[in-house]
Amino acid sequence: MEQNTDQPNEPMPMQHTEPDMSPVQPPYFAKKAVHRKKVVGLTIGLSLLGLLVVGGAAYWYFMVRDTTPKAATTAPPTPPPAEKPVVSDATPETYKSSKLNVEFTHRKDWTVREYAERSEVIVTSPKTTYTKADGSSAEGVFTLRMRTGTIPDAMQNTVIKSIAVRDSEVVAYDAPTEQQRQYTNITDAGSDANTFTFVIVSSSTAFKAGQVLGYGVNLTGDAYLFVGGYGTDSNNSLAFDPVSKANFATPTYDQAVAVIKSLKIY
């Protein structure tokens, strides 16, 4: 019997493989790292934005705010200064106008204003109280107007239409010049026989109560006009305040007549 000389099949040697010992890097580790970078970037961005906001606010506060015009504060209205009462003073003062060639004396508490361009002097009393024709009480001044040259038509028309409220009065000038008459007539007149509007120097012409003045007072051509009344005659037409015939002869009226009597005409 033949002997089996074949060797039994030996097992093949196994190849030795070193195990892979490198650390496992799961994908989610990378995701965490990316997320961490985003968070850090966002934090830095917000910080920069905060710095910009703070810096801008600081710039506005210190630089812009001082140059921004501030809204004007409304100050409370300043009350008008209290009107100083005119102290009654009868001390006589003399005024001479080279333009009108007249001189007169007035109380110190009366005011004188001259308007050379129209050859006029206006003499004004302190404020006084008087009763108007309608019975109402008024506070105002007594105004004397003195002028020479051409008398405005509005003034002439007022005189022409007026009516004497009482007989004219003859008065003597205090110290007339050589060129001046010693006596003159003064006439109180108004819109009717019971209403006083003005007193006027009517020269040599005398009127009876109720008589229309008409052209009895010469105001045409180169003439003198001496006239006065209560109020200011704001429209320059001798439209003084109308006063009742019974109430116009006040101490202020008498002071105005005293100025007329003191006239010196050169």
C-alpha cells in the first residue's frame, strides 16, 4: 500500500495588519467648529457695531450738538413802560419861531413842536378830561395850531361852514409889536350853535352867536391861522372833538386863550 507522502495542506499564513488607531473625527465635530466660528464672527460684528453707535453718539454730542441752532425760547412780553404823569407846572416859557415870525408864552407843562416845512407850530396841553357833545367823558389834550402861508383847503372849508356858538370876544394882546394891532377878536365855533369845535382868531371880524363864519375870517392867499380845540386834529382839517357849548370853557381852554393873548407878530 502506497504511503501517502503528500503533506497535509498547511494553512496559509495570515497577513499581519496594523489596526488604524487614528482618532475618529466624527462629522459633527466639524459642524461644531464652523458654528463656533460663526458665533465668534457675529460677536465681533456686534461689538464693532456697538462701538460705531457709541462713537457716533459721542461725535453728535460733542461736535454736532454745539453747532445745532437752539430753538429760541419765547421770552415773556415786556410790559410797556408806565406813562409818567405830567407834573402841573405853570412856569411861563417863551418860544419864538423865525419861520412864522411869531413869539408867544406858554406854560412849562405844555409842549411845543415846530414843522418848518409847512410853516406850522403846534402847542399841546397836558392830558385833560372833558365832556364831548354826546355826553361821554374823554381824556385828551387841547391843541393850538399856528401857521402862516397858504392855508389848506380842508381847514378853510371847516371854518367857512362853522357857526359861532357865542358872540365873539375882543381880547387885548399882552405886548403887541409895532406891526401888530393891540386888540383882536376870538370866536368860538362849531358844526352848530350848541357844539364847540374850535376857537379861532377872527382878527377884526366879530360874529354873533348862531352866525355862520363863512368868509368872514380871511384865510385866502398868504394868511395867518391861529386856531385850537380839544383833541389832536389827526386829519389836519380842524376836526377837533365836538364839545357841548355848556362844557367847553374849562381851565385848559383859558390857558390856550392865554397863549393867544401872548402872541407877538413881527
